[in-house]
Amino acid sequence: MDERTTTRQFTSNAAAKEPHWAGRVPHLKPGKYADGMPLHQVEYLSCKLILRPNRFTSRQSLFKFAKVLRAPADQFGVKFSTKDFEDAPLKIREVLFFDTKDRLYQNAFILRRRIPYTEGFPSGEPEIVFKFRHPDIQMAAETDVRPHILGDYRVKFKTQALPLKDQLGGIRMLYSHNVQFPLSHVGARNVFNFATLTKFLPALERLKQSPRETISFVNHVIVEEVLQDIGLLDFGSGLKAKTNVAMWRTRGEHRPLIGEFAWPDWPFTRSRLHDRGICPFRRHAAR
């Protein structure tokens, strides 16, 4: 019996004794929004791991992280391939975070504007992303993030599996209730005035407004997001996840802020994932 077989059996036995990670996602209590629509259900799973960005100095350096993934993937019987991603284009987006002296963030809200770039030039119009992130799935679901606008918008409710904040190993779950829509659908010139925000984002009405309070972009920093799809994880039984590595840096100075490894927005089917106990952070925590 080789080491790989032993590791697989150990992981399988441990998973049998421990509750599957998908069991950490509670079922929602039935409820409705003010307009009578039923509460949104979790539709996506994303896993994220924060990285130090200092070594990400080129497109090739982003792919070097793929080499780091091969050993743990092979150890736990997960196939990892970069074959179809070697010519994948580098993606760049400009991101601005807006807040009122951190009051949005302190109340679990995130508001940002982002613009994608194609071959160095802006492509498409600016997009607003508004989200409420909370460890309580019921509170996240009951926070109605839908905007009052005339145009289309897209709501995404997802579970995010993240490492623990205060120690190595283990995971924590956050529930992110998001909405995104083109800036032009707001129909107002100064969309980042607090009074205007509460009109088209009524979820913010719970925050008491100070007469002198203003909305501005956080730390007066324009963030440049550099993202590269690097490979595909194949867990078997048709379960596959495209992975990427991203770096955020300041625009102009190109000062690195943070790095991230992720697989984003995997369609969440509770029974399908529960049967397999899929999540890399739980597995790595057992090492």
C-alpha cells in the first residue's frame, strides 16, 4: 500500500467521523421580503485563500503558484491541470471602494465600482457591486440587497469558505448577498451621495445618516485588480472548479496590497457537495 492510498483512506475515515463541511451551511427559515417575494437561497460556493502579493511581479509569477498546488492536489487524489490555461488572457479591472468613514464596512456592507479593461482600454460601462456579508445566513438572506432602479440587475447569494482569521487550519463560512448592475441604470448624476444611495439601495436605510457625512472612495486609493485563470481542479464525478490567482495593487505606484487564490461562484447544490465533502481548506486542515 503506497503513501497516496494511505492518505486517501485516512482522509476518508476522518471525513466519515466529522460532519461534512456542507453540513455547516444551515437551512434557511421560510420568509419573505417586503414585496412578498420569498427569501433568496444560496446559489453559489466560492473558496478563497489570501496570499502575500510580493512575489507576483509578472504573468509568469502568477502561474508559478500553480506549481504550489500540485503537491496537495496529488496528495488528496484531486487532478489539477494548467494545460488549457497557458494562453488564457490576463484580466485587469479598476476597482473603487466607497464608504462613510467605515460605517458601511462596520455594518457588513460593501459598495464598490469596477471597470473591466481589455488590452489596456476600458471595455463596457462601470458596474456597481453592492453586498452584505455576514456569518449568519438568515441575516444575510433577510437583508434585501435588491436596488430600486429601472434597469436590470443580478442578485447572487453565495457561501464563501475562508480560512480562520486567528489560526492555521480550519475554515469559516461567510454568506454574501450580492447585487450588481451597470452604473447607468441608477439614473442619477451623483450616485455616491448618501441620500441618493439610500433611495436606490434601501438596505442602507438602517444606517443613521449624519448631516455632515459624505461618501468617498476608501483611503483615496484606486485599486487595480490583476487576475489570471491558472488551472482546473477535478474532484471526480463531474465536479470541476476553475481556479485563479489575483493581485490587488495601487494604481499609479503599482504598490502590491493583497493576493488571493480562489475558485469563484461554483453552483451550490447541497446534496451533491454533501455526499463528497468537497472543500480544500478542511482537507488541508487535517494535515
